[in-house]
Amino acid sequence: MTDIIQLLPDAIANQIAAGEVIQRPASVVKELMENAIDAGATSVKLIVRDAGKGLIQLIDNGSGMSETDARMSFERHATSKIREAKDLFGIRTMGFRGEALASIAAVAQVELRTRRPMDELGTRIVIEDSEVTAQEACQCPTGTNIQVRNLFYNVPARRTFLKSNTVEMRHILDEFQRIALAHPEVFFSLHHNNAEIFHLPTSNLRQRITGIFGNHCNKKLVPISEETDELRLYGFVGKPEYAKKSRGEQLFFVNQRFIKSGYLSHAVLGAYEDLLVPDTFPLYVIFIDIDPARIDINVHPTKQEIKFEDERLVYNYLKVTVRHALGRHSITPTLDFDDDTTMASVRIASPAIHRADSDQTSTTLPSKMNAAPEAPTHRRQLSNLSEWEKLYAGLSNAPEEQDLIGPSETITVESGWSAESSSDTGQPANRQKEPYQLHGAYIISQIKSGFLLIDQQAAHERILYEQYLRILNAQTASSQQKLFPATVELAPAEATLLRDILTEINVLGFDIQEFGGNTFLIHGVPADLPDATNEAKLLEALLDQYKNNLELKLPVRDNIARAMARSAAIRRGQSLTIEEMQSLTDRLFACELPYKSPSGRNCFLTFELEEIERRLEH
């Protein structure tokens, strides 16, 4: 019997390796930019066409390569970053595995031009499918110019699974932003389809953050800084009032390498305890400098996951440093009883409450409330007493137990609901009842078999989603024109995204036009928006929701309808009139699919009387 185990050809081995290292165009961008930084470049220019599927070109002014090094750079496990095994535990460069260029050359058509400062001529190398098709001397500037064309041209299955240009470009922008943030001392630019998206001159970290996320974020930033024998922490965190409902502006860098860590994120959110609105996330760009021997970056080929020698130490330092920075800038709440508005409101409201109670209470407490409190303890006691009196208010007028016994009773609930018993049957009469709002978030609507508990936000999202989807398909929507257009300046990434979907957004009733750069003019908004006073905030929420849905690979119109519904829907805590609650209920059950919101949340739950009775009996 013949032997069946054999060595794979280099081309196939490289393609297998590429499956781990090169997953999408953004992976190529990351590897090429990291190589440029390791080469000491002070200027990095990235040119992309068709979201990286057609072309990824990177031009830097780094150290360049000799003819031999240029050829060797495309061999597997060929690198200038490490020499022996112990170097793996002291890595300070971005790339080090020696797999990036070999993997790229296995799945794309690559052309490299490079020259060192001391050489008169550079080297040009062309590679396709891991095979060198040309190698010659050439004229070129100092540094490296590498072009990657037709990614995955020889692996059609991988190319088929690439997502839309909008999604792939979003990933490229993420990688570009991360590396640009980590190196503010380097000039970066990004061009996509002949349009310049980023132009980032050398600067400090704060200027680089505003250059990437937009000038408007400058007022959001709070600096953090802490240095100990174990590590150094520095960067910026965002003020709580500017927190968003979407993630994306939360970045950690360890030794200037971007990492992902839910553990460290938990530390930062812990520092914001009691400062954030539920389900919101603050901006933060945090750098951790630590001895490379105390971390392990050989966890995953993407190098975005690392292990710390002492995670708990880093966690505690991070939480304390962020909390201290927020407190130093007067952001964390303070316990000042003299200036507390809640206590003031109790002092004002309490006399009226006491006057509504029994005569004995009204004759004893008002004199105390009118007197100046002597100490915070005294005020706290009065506040507690006031809250207890609210809880038991009205009990003095409650009927005695024997008064409740009778053949026919009418029980009136404060909400406006009523249940009348028929003198003949003893059963509640069937009458249409008014809906009732619970905790500013739910609507209780009585039905014959029991009642419905409606989630007002989820229900409104379903209503708006179907409405906007109909408008997008029919391309008929009314717009409310503004007397003076609103000017909105977006971050470069958000501006690029808006340009891609601007036509569809305007179909919904917006009238948005480009004004140059990353600035847009809002001339009109959809006429049916309940509150369109803050156009910039509405547009920002719309773009955030759209970005969050990109990975779902939805059709563009479906994604826009979802994002618009999410950003324009009524929120929890918003009070509704009886007419508004009834209208919301009627419109929900007129929908094609009233059961679920676009995100999959239940719009309502049904509670049957039989089930309620059964649960009360046990």
C-alpha cells in the first residue's frame, strides 16, 4: 500500500494560512499599515477602490527594502522582527509572524516597489498566486509602494462571501482609524474611489481624536493619566452626557496595539457607575503601556486579543484612574445636601401634602417644615416621612371590611379603569375601557379575555418600520421644509456612510445636501416626525442605528427603514395621552406583523383572566 501523507505545495499552504490572516480587505489594510509603521514611516497614504475588492494601495516613506529583502518578504515565516524564541516575549513591533505578505500574495495580484535611502535604484516585484512573475530594478521614491489587486480572485468562494461595499469599507475605516489613533506623530491619508476621506497631519492625541471622530467631540473629552511601576495609563474618556446607544468609539491600545477586551471594558463602565443612561456607552480612547514580558500577544493571528500576567491589577488601575479623572473634572455626582434640588423640592411640596391629611398631622408637621432644618439628618428624616405619607395617603378614607360585602359593587381604579358587576349575573359587564400607561413604558389595554401589555417603544418601532418601508418602495413622502437650514458636521467615517445612503434617506422626507467636506445642510425633515427640533441628533442616531445593522447584511432600504424607525420612535419614559395610547394600539394591530419589533422584541403580551385567577389561587 502506498503512502498517503504528503507535503502540501507552497501555494496551497499559503492559501490555508491566508484564511486565518486575510479574512477580508480590511485585514490587508491592517497588515500593510502595520508594516509601514514598523518601517519607521512618518507618512502613510492608503488608496482603496471598490472597498478594497478592486485595489488596496499603500505608499509610505519608511526605510524601504533591499532587493534580497523584498524577495524574501513574500516567503512564509520570513520576518525582520524576531531572531530567536525569547524575542516572542518582548515584542514591541506591530507585525512579527512573517505571514502577512505571503498570505496576501497567495490570494491576490501584488506589485511591490521599494527603495532604501542609500540605494540609487529600487526593486519592483510582481506576484500572482504565490508565483513571482517579475523582478527587476526600477526608479521609485524612498520607502515602499505596494498594490494589492483583485483580492481573492483565485478563491471565488471567499470572494462570494465578502459583504457589500458599504460593510467592507466600514471595516477598512475601523482598521485605519485604530492605527491612526495609535500613532498621532505620523501623517495618514485615506482615499476611496478618488475621494479623500481622511487627511490627518501629525498632531497630538487630542487633535488626532477630533480629526477622526469630528471636531464636535473635542468638548466631550476628559483626559486620563496615571503612571506606576507596573504600567502607564493615558488617553481620553467621554463625558457621560455624550454617551451613545451604540458601541464603536470604545478603543483600548496596549503598547500602541489595538486590542479587544470585555474585561477592561467592564472596568471602564464600572467607573461610570450611576453616571450613564441605561444601555448607553461612553467614548474612550485609552492607552496602556506595559512591559511586553508581562503580556502574551500570541493568542490569535489578528493580534487583537492578549493575556495579561495580572489582569486584576490592570482592571483596578484602569477603573480607579477613569473614576478619578471624572471626579477631577467635576463629572461624578457629589452629596451636597445644601444644594440638592431633590431635597429642596421635598421642602416645598411637603406642606401641601400634609394639609391634605388629617387635622392632627396638619397641625404638627407644617410648623416643622417651615422651620429651617438644623442638619442634613433632620432633612433626610423629613424626606423619608414625606415619602411614607405619600405611600399611605388615602387610607384614612378607605372603607371598612364590612362595607365591601354586598350583592353589587363598583370598584373604581385611579387609572380610569372600572369593572362593573351585573346585578343579575355577578359577572363584569363588557365595556370598552380606556388604556392606561404603566411606568411611562407600557400600555395596558383591556380586552374581553383579559388585557394586553404593550411595549410602547417596540410597538412604535414596528409601526414606523412598515411605514418607512412603504415610503421607500413607493418613493412618496412629504417633507417639512425649514425656514433656515441646519448645518451638521459629521466625522469623516459617518460622512462617507451618509453619502452612500443619502438618496434613500431623502426619499423618506429628508432634504439633505452636501455642503463640502464633511458638512451637510438639512433643509427639510419628514413631516410626520413627532419631534424634529434637533435635526443633528436625529441624523446621528439614524447613522448609528444603520451602522449597527450593517453586519446583518440587510438590503439597504430595509436597513434604513429599521434605523429610521429606531431613531424616531417614542422612548421609554415618554408620557402619552389616552388618545395617543389608543392611536398607537390601533396602528399597531393594523400592521402586517404586529407581534414583533424590527429588532425581534415582542410588541405586546396577552394576559388571560383564567391564568390570572389560577396564579392568584396558588
